[in-house]
Amino acid sequence: MKKIALPLINNMLSPHFGNCTQFKIYYVENRAIVKEDLFPAPSHQPGSFPNWLVNKGISDIITGGIGLKAIEIFNKHKINVFVGVNIKDTKELVQDYIDGILETDGNLCNH
């Protein structure tokens, strides 16, 4: 089962990973969304969001901008990071991921 996390602000995909207030996690099995959870983001300290998601067993991250340090933590744990995703309904983004049509532009933050 895949666990796909998206950082949210105001119930929409956050344009910057580190500024999110919640995380939506979708559980995908056999190319279908089987469950979803919403969690408040933990207190934001350097590395806190990535490590919290690692502990949740996340397999993939879909986000707007994200810093290189966060990506390094995810890469260390073999978590796929899809960066530079346009803001739209999170369920649509996950379905695009499932269908292999998720569009990214590689937008990284400069820290």
C-alpha cells in the first residue's frame, strides 16, 4: 500500500511545504484510493515535518515548493518527492499520480 502525503494550508495544497498547517494522507492500493486521513502539522522545527512523515510510513510526497534539506531526509528514507505541483484539489492530485499524469515543474525553495 502506498501512503501519499500532501501539505495543506486552508484545506488546499500548500505552495510551500514548511508553511503548511495540516497534512492529508491518502492510502492507495491497487491503483485506488482506499482511505484518507487529515492530521495537524507538528510544531515546525528544521526536519520536524519530514521526520514526522517518515514515522508515519509515507511512501510519496506531493508538494509545491520544498527545501533541499527536507528532500534529503526523504531521499535518505527512499520516499518519492513530487515538487512544483500546481494547487488544485488534493484528491485530484492523487488521482493524477495514480494515473501517471501528475505534472511537476521541479520548483524548489532556496533554503
